[in-house]
Amino acid sequence: MKTHLLIDLLQHLEHKEFKKFCDFVHSPFYNYREDLKTLVDYLYACFWETNILPEKAHIFKKLYGREPYDDQKVRMAMSLLYRLLQHYLALCEWQAEALPEKVMLLRTLRRRNLTHHFEHALKGVREKSDRNPIQSADYQFNQSALLAEIYHHYVAKERITEMNLQAISDHADQGFCIMKLRIACLALSHQAVYKTDYDLGLLPEVLADVVRKNLTKHPAVAAYFHCYQMLRNPDEPAHFQQFSAVLFGEENRFPEDELHDLYLLAINFCTQSYNKGNDAYLHDLFGLYQRGLEKGVLAHGKHFSRFVYRNIVTLGLILKEYDWTEQFIVRYQDWIEPAFRESMYSFCMARLAYSRGDYKTALLLLQKSEYEDLLLNLSAKTVLLKIFYELREFDSLDAHLNAMEKFLSRKNKMTYHRDNYLNTIRFTRKLLEATDKEAVRRLRQEVELVKNVAERQWLMAQM
């Protein structure tokens, strides 16, 4: 059976979540259909007891017994259960954010004219809100909505009191300001890797308002304001320092997904600066990775991409933090997606061994592993190239260069990376042929002028 959306989504539920979803479906408040109750129980057994995904014919028989098979009927039942699952997940997310639910409670109590219950509920909402450290855009909008309910409550009772309209407006403005600055930061970061234009509308007015009203006293406004200035003016280091100070000092003020994005914005900024030849932020970048791992904000659950894993290893090796890098490689290998786990782990251990000068271990690790990922394969071949050169095993190096060149000739769909590695092969051969200082000097100038060269720093070091 082609995987139904219901089956696919259920596969992402943990055991406890699945069990609670079963209870949800059995609740008459959310569902009255008996076939859906039977279906969710049957799927629970398939997922957590027999570990066999059912065919639609088996599902139909379980639900409708000896009735003639009706594909439309079973698909309808699965679709209805899929909608219930979507509703369940949305409800769980909504309930996790206590304030929106409480605002809705206040609204219905106010509309029912239940003054005593309204004021009792309001007391609890205020206590919980005062203890909430989060200062995101959602928090500000929810605060504005909460204060609006209080305003309407008192207006309806015709109480003569100082109205809270200014506070309602202030929270709404802060929420919009945070949201607008966050979008601007994400847009600038995206433009750094993908050429496109964004019309950011009222952003100039928002920026001017932040300065005029000194809104950076609010942590979330400060974080996104300084982040925007950092991305907009990369040659002015003060902005990065101000952004980092807010990020590290006010981490508890941000929800998990926003904190994740803020770390990535800082990491990408430092990485792009290094790629442009500015290594001033390398130690800051290392600190961001270390702190991000410690705080658990670089991954969703215990998973992150092989590219993040590799980037962290690369940085550790650049900074010669070999012991820390080894601990990272071993500790986080299970966080890589299973299809790439073994090859990425062996490659990173090989690079570490090479960096420590343990060429024998590096060769063993590289030669026993298969690298299906094309760029990882080329990186592994490049490490072998450097080892053969530095060991002065020129016959092995010559054979390896020829094999690598043939490999690249078959990859004509690679443009940028193919040119990088072909230039590395070409310059390595020229390096072998350079017999005097003048030849080396001319080669150095040529390497400096060519734009696309993998391992440029290594080549320059050999010269």
C-alpha cells in the first residue's frame, strides 16, 4: 500500500503520544464514530505490538467485518482519523502555550457575563503571566489580547477607572516590532546564500521607532535589532558583540525554536565572514557551537544533519582543538541520520588522525569506508591526496591524482565543486614539477589568482 498520510504521520509519534491519541479518539467530545475508535486501536497494535504496517484490505476487514471490500469507505475512515490526528496535534501545541487558552477562557466568561468567574480566572492568569520569562512576539500579542479582555470587561461594567489602552497598544507594538525584525533577519540571512529581493514594507519605520523609543530595553527587540544591524553591516564588529551579549545573557527569554534560529543566524554570520577571508570570528563561532550543544538548541531532539556535524568537526580541527573534537565526534555520532552515520563518523575520525599527524590511522579509516555522498567522497579523496604528498609517496600520489581526475570527468553535472577539485589536482601536479624557488613563486601567484581552488591554504603551506 502506498503510504497514507495518516500512516506517515503516526510513524512520527512516540509511544506515549500515540496512546494519548487513542484516548483522544475514544472521547465522545471529539469523536462519536465507532469505526474510528476501532481503527485507532488496530493501528496502535500494528505499530507497537506486531510491528507490521497493515494493508487497506486488512484495515477494512477489521473495521467492517464481512462486508464486501469498499476502497472508498476505508479511505474515508483513514482520512477522518487523519483529520482527528491533525486536530489532536494542534490542540496539544495550543495547550502547551498556556496564555492563549486562558485568554479564550476569559473571553467566554466575559461574554457570558460571569463576573465572579472572570475575576477569579484573571487572578490565576496574571500570576502565571508574571512568572513567564518568555518575551517573544507571541507573548507580546497574547499580553495585548489579555489586556484587551480586561478592558472590555471593565467597560461593560461601566467602572470608572484608569483604562489600560496604552499598555494594550505598547504590547501590540512590541509584538509587531519583534516579528518584523525577526523576518528581516531571516531575509538578510537568506539573501547571503540565495540572490533574491524582499520588500520588507514598514521595516525602516520600525527601525527608527526602536531607536526613538529606546525599545532595545526589551530583550527580544534588542536581540533582533542588533542581529539585523550585524547582518546589514558585517564590517562593524560592535553589532556582533551586542547581539552576542543579548543572546547569551537573555537565553531564557526566547522559546526553543526562536533560540535555535538566533544561534543559527550568529553561526551563519561567523561562517560567512570566515569564508570571505575574515577569521576574526572563528573563536566566537567555536563558542557558539559549544554553547549551542550544551544548551541543546542546535538540534531538534537528538538529531542534526551530517553537514552540521561535519562543520563542527572542521572548525575544531582549524582551531587545533583536537581533544574536544574527538570527544564531539564520538559523543554525537548517533545524532547523524542513520544512512550517513558510519561514513561521516569514519571520515571525521580520519580527518582528526590526519590533523594529528597519524597518517597510518587516517589511511586505514579512509580506505576501508565507502562514501556514497559525492562531496564526502571527494573530501576523503582530497585527504588521501594530502597524506600521499606529505609522506612523499609520489607513485601512489600520481596514481591517486589520475584516478581522482577520471572520477571528476564523469561528474560533468558538478560545476563549482568540480572546478575546485580539478584545480587542486592541477596545482598539486605543478607543485611536484616546481624544482626551484622561482617556479614556486610563480605557482604561488597563480594559485592566489584562481578563484575556485579546494585546499588553497594547504597548497600555499606546501609552497
